[in-house]
Amino acid sequence: MAIEEACAITSPSEDLLNKVRRFYGFVLPEAEVIPNPAPEVEDADRWKLSDCDPNLIVYVGRFDRHKGGDLVIDAFASLADERKELRLAFIGPDRGLHVPGSGSLSLQDYVSTRVHDESVRARIEHLGRLSPDEVTKCRRRARAVVVASRFEVFGMVLVEALAQGCPVVGSDVGGISEILEHEENGLLFESSNAADLAEKMQTLLDDDDFSTKLGEQGRLDMEGRFSRHVVAKQTKALYERALAG
């Protein structure tokens, strides 16, 4: 079977598929976009308002410019001045943030530079790398989960959070904005805009019913669009059509 006849692209972005066509010069008439599957989540691991910590924001991702960890810290700091109990759990490796003229700043250095209030700095906890089970537990405890990437093809971290039913704020870029529907299954903020991120985080923190509604819709969407069963059927159908042709 020639590559022009069938190709499964594991990304939600039709734009990416068109870029593949242009880059390689292939027509790919039978190609279609098939997403990565969302994880299956046990009832005990699903987010519930009654079980979460009302003052905990969770971020899962590297600390670097790509994943937008700096935006999360800036947004958290602006909220934490007024919300004295608010805390941020930062989960992921510290790759360093390149700052023009200053070189690369570690997460700790960035916090020291950007967050001047010592009491706010004390409420930012860097947990480093955690196991998948530990990440699941942290997300279940979170009042809101943030995905702040400046660019993203798919965003498995986002899909995992939605599959758990977590209230999510994500950046309006790439695959994230194809998975998150603003005010339907989550909230989108303007990419690279920490002030807008803070505003969307505050919306979730202030509205329990809205957060619960978004989380439940996110969970249903992941089951309907990205479950293993759905993705397997799409993949099987694609190859059957290719082989029949």
C-alpha cells in the first residue's frame, strides 16, 4: 500500500494534515485526522467538587517557554495577592526559561524574580516529576487545572484532565482550541496573556456550579470523541477503506 493511499495522523488538527501534504508533496486523498485516545478513568479518580481543595490550582508540564509555566506563575501571583489561601502545585521537570538578556532562569529563580511577596512565593510548590497515578490524584484534588502552552499540536495533558472531569483553563492555540470549547467544556485564554489567564482562573474559582458543569461536559466529550473504542473504530475504518481501494 503506497503512502499516498492511506495515512493516519494522530493529531486533531486538520491544518497539520494540510501542512504534511504541502511539505512532502503528497496528495493523501484518503488521509484523515485520528486523535490519540483519552485514558479510561475509574469513578474513584474522577473530579468531584466535594472532594477537591477549593484553594488549589494544578499545572502539569515542563517549566519552559513552550509549555507556558511562566504564565501560570504570573497569573497565580496576581490572584494570590487577594486570595490568601490560594496555592499552586507545579508538576513537571524544570527545563529552564530562556529570558533575553538574562540567560536561562530555573523555576525557583523565576519565582524569586517575578513574585516579590514572600507569602505568595511560599504557596508555589514545585513537585517535580510524579508518576501517572500521583498526577491523577493531584488533578482530582485541584479546584482548577491549567494548560498554558504557547503552541501545542494535541495536548495529552489536557485530554487527561478533561477525561477526569476537571475544570480546565487552556490557551487558545493549536490542538488545545480544537479540544476545548470555550464555556462549554472548559475556558480558553488568550495565548501568552497572563492577565487573561488569571481572569479565567478566577472565573472557575468563583463559580462552583459553572466549574462542575464544564468538568462534566469535558468528561462526556472525551468519552464521545476520544475514547479508545471511538479511536479504534476510526483507525479500523480508515485501513479498511484503504485496503478496499
